[in-house]
Amino acid sequence: MIAVARDQQAAVALGYEAESGAAPKVLAAGFGEVAKRIMELARESGVHIHRDDNLVQLLAQVPVGSEIPEEAYQLVAELLSFLYRTDRRLSEKAARYSR
């Protein structure tokens, strides 16, 4: 998942490995041209882009490779849950239509 400021001048990429039991980590973060490149790569890879100024402001302070702060757990958990449910529904629909 990528969190992006509404003006698209800041972006933070998050990664999560459910098997590890650890909190999501900041995989990349940047401003300006770096933010644009992060968003390009996300679009090319089909990664969800979530626009949220407050979330980006909070996560942009986290060093790359570090777990997200506890203050972000609830929101990020809700977003990831939504994305997993959406992916599952899309997969189920694709499976039905491919039969």
C-alpha cells in the first residue's frame, strides 16, 4: 500500500507480512520527484494508492525499514483489511467468470 498526500508531493510505501506477526514497515518514503516515482512504481505494480495527508505526515517521519508507530496501527489495519477483502472478492469473481 502507498499512502500519498493529496497534493501528491509526498508518498510512503508500506509493506506487511502477516506470517511474521510484526507491524507493517515503511519500505520507501519521499517528497517531490521521489514521491512521484514511488507512485509510478505502485501504479505499474498494481499497488493500492491511498490519499491521506495526515497518514503521510505521520509515516513520513518513520525511518525506511522501521515498523509504523502505534498511532497508525488502527488506520493501517483498517486499510489493509479493506484491501484484503477487496482482493479476495475480485479473485472470487474472476474464478467464477473463468469457469
